[in-house]
Amino acid sequence: MELEVNGQNIVVTDQGFLCDMNQWNDDVAVHLARLEGLVLSAEHREILLFFRQFYQDYKYLPNARVFAKAIKNTLGEEKASSRYLLRLFPEGPLKYAAKIAGLPKPPSCL
């Protein structure tokens, strides 16, 4: 399956995850978020960039508990709270943050 973003063809899985995370940029993130009914804010972008950096540093996608702990250690306790993350990504912070950040689908997500 392909998406077109600003003239660039982006290959995605049948669930909408990028097949090549190197094709990701802010325009792609905005497009993916729009498909999920979200309008990206600075708070969304902070979590997305954090998640991308985590993946690049550790080469794996964490489960929700490890994800929240990593956010807490880096961005602070408030931003790691489930209430904060669910406000940003109501359908599921881990899955949708990964999708919009251009990362693979986390193995712990259905």
C-alpha cells in the first residue's frame, strides 16, 4: 500500500505503518496523524521525536511500561503519565505514537 505525501510515494503496511522509517519527516507525520484524526501539536512532536530517538538508540520498540519509564526519565513524570499520553494519542499511545513517528508496529500491540 502507498501514500502520497507532497509528491513522495510512501510505502506502508496494511495497518498504515511505514515500511521504511527513513521516509519519515514532519509532513509524513502530519499526514499519518490526520489519517488517525489527530492534529499534531508541539506536545505530540516531542513524544514522536523522543520515540524515534529511543528506537535509534536501543534498536527495539518497548512495551508500554518501558516506554512510560523512558519518557519519565527523559521528559519528566507528567509527560509519562497515562492520562497525558492518552490525551495525545487517545486510541493507544504506544501503537499510534509508533505509527505517526514512522516506526514499525510494536510487537506488544495488537
